[in-house]
Amino acid sequence: MPVFDHPEFDHHQHVAFGSDETSGLRAIIAIHDTRRGPALGGLRIFPYASDADALTDVLRLSRGMTYKSALADLPLGGGKAVIIADPSRDKTPELLRAMGRFVDSLGGRYITAEDSGSSESDMRIIHETTPHVSGLGRRPGDSGDPSPFTARGVFCALNSAVRHGLGRQDLDGLRVAIQGVGHVGAHLARQLHEAGARLVLSDVNRQPLVNLAEELGAETLDPGAIFDADVDVFAPCALGAVLDAGVIDRLKAKVVCGAANNQLATADMADRLQARGILYAPDYVANAGGVIEIAWRQRRQASRDAVMRHIEGIGDTLDEIFARSRSTGTNPAAIADQLARERLDV
């Protein structure tokens, strides 16, 4: 499995492969860049179809974490970890402890946290074998779940995108389609509902979807039909690579802003969105609220007000990206990458 010639390899500083026969662990950790600080990134547990698919995902995600931290002005680098497993069937305490030992072998250059397929309780088990874990509650009963903060950041990002893409100053009556209403998507849906938006929801898990729709008075669609929804904004909040050519051509929304990582199937999809007159909020900018909260959690005297002010700055960052995009004609994703590299090179 080639690494250096891989299309997603971007001068990553360290790519490590971990295995533990007893627990069945098969994992990859990618450290993209540590110039701003240790590489922070979540642990994704997913039944990848192949080792190559897992490598592609971890390389893309780790680079996104570097850029996310840079644009959020955090003293952190970018990394990511994946375990090739079905979290509903294969996740055991032994597997998680083995993952902790793997993380620990990198000596603190990589700090793990929860992500798709992993939870705060999983992080507590991993913490038994390594101190290099973040996103844990400080006190008993205190949740370290970053999803409410991620959702808040996406909400701020969506406000910016709606101003620039639709010329609207508020969300009252705005129609928003949310793909995926797990932890982050559900928090986002509630915030949008409170702001007066009308929601169309989809999720592969039917019962939580129905419950949330009843709570918020929202419409529901099957997962395959959400791309055709007659809405103003499409918010991808499930897994990545959803925005391919076929999906983009089906979208009726004029703004795309969501919480999912790596929303673009390929980099050139950003140009395709722009050609269709759809304003895209780069995912790693919009979804930075969780990592901002985790970074503040590591400070002894972090206040909630300070955290929320930092998260609200996501809207200011996107204002700059959209303004640059409009003045240069370059798509927002390319502008975000350029701005992130500028901050890394300072």
C-alpha cells in the first residue's frame, strides 16, 4: 500500500500502522503537521472496505485538522486516527486499551479524542493506557462531548454563508436540509429551529430521526432523497465525500454548510459548486467549534464565555474567505487552504 505516492499524501510528518493480534486492533495514525503544536484529531472507528480506503480517509482527515487548527488560531497541529472495525460489533475494552498503547507509542505528538464511531466513554478506556487523550470531562458528571460546540460553530458559519450567498440577515423562514441528525446534526437542528428556520431532515437511523422531526415540527426524507429537497441550504452532517458530481447537479440549495468532514468527494468539486452558483462553506472552517472547545478545555481557567466568543469567530473567518473568493473568483475551499497555509508559514 503506497504512502508517499498516495494522492492524499501531503508531506505528512508521520504515518503509523498499529496492530494487536489479541484484541484484533488494526489502526492507522496520521500526523500531518506539528508546527503550531501537538497534533490533535479524533479517533474514527469504521468498517472500511479496504486498508487503502482507511489510509485515504486518515490522510485527508489529518490534513484537514491541521488547516482547521490554523484557521481557528489554535496552538495545535493536525492528526487523525482510524480503527478498521465495526463499532457496533468489534469495539471492546481490550481493543480500546490496545489503541491507547498505540497512541502512547508516539510520545505525545498525537492527542486523540472522540469522533465518528467512538465516544467519551471510549476515550476514558483509552485513557487507561495513555495520557494523550482529550475531550474528557474535568469532574464527575461533566461531559467532554464536543458536539454541542461543533454544532454552534456550524450555526455561526451558516449565518455567514447565508449573508454572503443569499443576502439574508436572519434565518427566519429559511429552508434547511440536514443530512444526518446524530449528535452534531441534532444540536444544529435545534439551534436552527430556534432561529426560525424550517427543516427537512434525513438519517439512516429511522427512530431518532422521527423523534427529532416530531420535536421540531420538521419534514423527513429518505437518505437518498435529501439531495433533491427544495431548500435554501444543504447541511451535510454525516460522513464525508458526499459532494460528488451527481449530488452537486441535483442540489437545489444555493448554500452548502454542514458539520461533516471532507465533504468534497474530490477537490475539483469546489469548482463545480461554484459553477452552479452554490456557495460552499469549507467544512474544516465551519466545524471547528469542537476542537476549539477541546483546546480551551486544556487551559485551567477557560470560561464558557471565552470559548463561545472564540467559536463565534468562525463566522468572521468565513466572512474573510467569502470576501477573498468574491474578489478573486477563486472558490472558497481553495481560499481557505491558502489562508491556512499563510497562517502555518507565519
